[in-house]
Amino acid sequence: MNDLDELLGRLARAPTPAALDLMEDCVLARLRAAPTARTGVGLGVMTALAALIMGMAGGVPAAATGTSPLAPLGPTQPLAPSSLLLGTP
């Protein structure tokens, strides 16, 4: 631990590098110069329309093909353990 304490003490006593004085100005200049991504109203409208179309497509009922034999609340449940062990009533 003494080595770490000694190293930290030397670092605290060392003079601040001159490059650190200019770092904030350099970073802010690069941020100002960086192009910003723009998203217009068109992208938002397209996204909303896509979500609406997908919701409508998912909400359209499928063609009725009859009652499913695997109805969970129906009178006959062919995959229930009691039906599988004893046979269907």
C-alpha cells in the first residue's frame, strides 16, 4: 500500500499538464462542429402509420375454421392429464 500512497502523492504534487487547460475548449469546439442528426415530421408520421397498419393487420380476425379441439375452457380437453390417463369421456 505504501507504493500506491507514494505514487498518488507524487501525482498530487506534479504540475498540471498544459494540454488539460485547452481540453474543454477543444471538446466544445468539436461538439459545435459536429453535424446534428435531424428527423423531420415525415419520419414520425411514417413510423406512426407503420405501427397503425401493423396493429390493424394483427387485429383482423382469422378466417373461422371451426372450433379448436384444444379450447382451454371447453367441455373436452384432449390434452388434460386426466383425459390422457383415463381416456376421453
